[in-house]
Amino acid sequence: MLTLRLTSFEHRAFVADDTWMAKASMHSSVPILLSRSIKGGFCFGLLVCLGLCAKSASAEVKGPYIPEPLQMRSEAIGQLFRTSPLAQRFKLLSAGDWSVMSSRTYANFWGHDKRYIVDTESRDDRLRIDSQPFDHWAFYGVLSERAFTRMGTDGMAIGFHNMFGLPQDGRLDAPRNNTRLSIPDYDLNYSLAHKNNIISRQVEGGAVWDIGSRYDLVVPLTLGIFATHETADSNPYFTGNTDFGFRLGAALPFENTALFGTLTFTLLDPAEEVVIPTFHSQWGGVVGGAYHVAENHELVMQALIYQPMFQDMGQLSRSSYEIHLAYRYQWEDVSFELGLVENIFWVYNSPDWGLSAGLTYRPEN
């Protein structure tokens, strides 16, 4: 476990940041909320336009269409240090099916409060192997790693805000491409010196039961159980602990579109926590839709909501809301996925924006 104490110099630096924090506070929460909603609306409009433009050239797609889940998960600040499982399939294939998936997400964070400052970038790497030895049962393993990084994306975020006339919320007065996560009341501080630290390295294993196929239900329905074990020595929140949970996934397929949802409940290991007051369980959910544009092309949009991890931490103690937009292309046994991450409602406890890419190899039986 890594607990970092602020030196007197670091504390004075934090206080000195009140200059730009005071400037940022001049913006009311309502304009900031509206500005992020505008970004979310822009992304949604982009998805719709892409679908309409591609529809005219699309080939006939035979239904019912059941989409594969995205290789994207919550990038909210609280989830960086704890379990944040990937979605499971809504319907299993036949016995003998297997696949290998690899993906990476970059996220840019900006947020401040009287209690904390968050000004950083992160990367999230995931490697997943699925195997289905039986008709209605599949098993999987995941190795994931999260770390702070410097990708120089602050300029892109500022440029996007300028393009649409959105407020910068004090960002212009702060150092560019910084790495900083400070919570003075609990003596926790990350800086540029820790930009390469692995803040989470988890091993996850689980099983998925295809209830819909087993009992011939009208809609695809799967139930998953999972456990994650933290191995990163520099994780400031917990090290060597194991979380458990279950996940329910369902889809409503149509001819070339589908609606889907996932509900997750996780029991968080309470041992070896830092002094920050935290919750010991968490509910999370995903709702979304997918459009099969053509034989090898898909567009997917999903909204994520997770209960907070921290107590009495301002916006960090509010539920996190994110939107994921993604395009997926299938070429023989390989699929490529490119996604965008956006925050909505509460803007300080989730990424300002993010970008994700992934590959999946699944041989045809």
C-alpha cells in the first residue's frame, strides 16, 4: 500500500492553487453542467449522423441482431483504484467457442473542490481470454493495468471547448499536461514524480451462465459471477485484496438494431483501506443500443452509472455517469473497436473525455 503525505512545501503549493481555483469558481455549476451536456449531445448527434449516412449504403442484415459487449469499462475516478469489470456476452455461442481480446483506453481528468484537485491523464490496459467448454457455461480471465500517464491531451480538451464556446472552468490557469491528484485532508498526493506508477494491476476470473438459452427465454439473458484480486504495490487504496460480485446482462434484439443492459453488484474487500471513508459495496449499471449498419459494421452507444466509492468528498461522492460511443468493424475472425468516452451530469468524478481501441480474435467453429 502506498500512502503519500504532503510536505509543508506541497501543502503550500496546494494552497497557492487557490488562485486558479478561485477563478474557476466564478463559473456556476449550471453552465458547467450544460457545457458537458452539450458535448454529450454533440457526440450523440455524431452517432446518429453516422448511422443515417451509412444506412443508404448498407447491405441487408438478417435478424435478430445480438451485439457483442464493448471492450470499454467505467473510467470514473473512484473506479481507477477498485474493481470495474467488463461487460459479459448477452448470449453464449456453442461449446468449443473461445476468444482473445486486448484493449487500451486513455482518459483525461479535470476537477477541483475544496477537498481535492484532479488534473491528470490515465491509461487502462486490458487482456481477456474467454472459453466456452459447455453449451450454457463459459469461463474467462482478465489481466488489467491502470496507471497515470502523460499523453499531452490537455490541448485537445481546451481546443474542443473553444470550438463550441464552452467554459474552461479554470483550466487555462493551471499547468498543461500535469499529473496531480491531491486530497490534503487525508494526506494523499500524486504528482509528476508518480506519473509512471501502476495504480492498479488486477487479475479477474469469472463464469457466465446462459440462462436464456438454457430455459428458452424470449430475450437473451446471462448471469455472471466474478472475483478480482489487486496485485499493484503502489495502489493507494488497497493492495492484495479480493472483491467479489455478480453481473446480469440482457438484450432485446431486433432485425438490425438491439437494446441491452447490464446490472452489476460488487462486494468490496474492506481490509487495508486508506483513511479515506469509503463504501464497501457498489451497484453499477449499463444501458445502451447498437445498430448493425452493414454486414461488418456496427455502431454502439451505452450509458454507464456507478454508485460512488468515496464518502464526504463532494462530487467524488456522487454517482458517476459516462457515455461511450463506439464503432466496430469485423474482418473474418478479427474485430476492431474504436470508442469515445464522455462524462455527463457531474463533471468532476469522471473523465473529461477519453479514447479507446481494442482488438478481438474469435475463430469460427
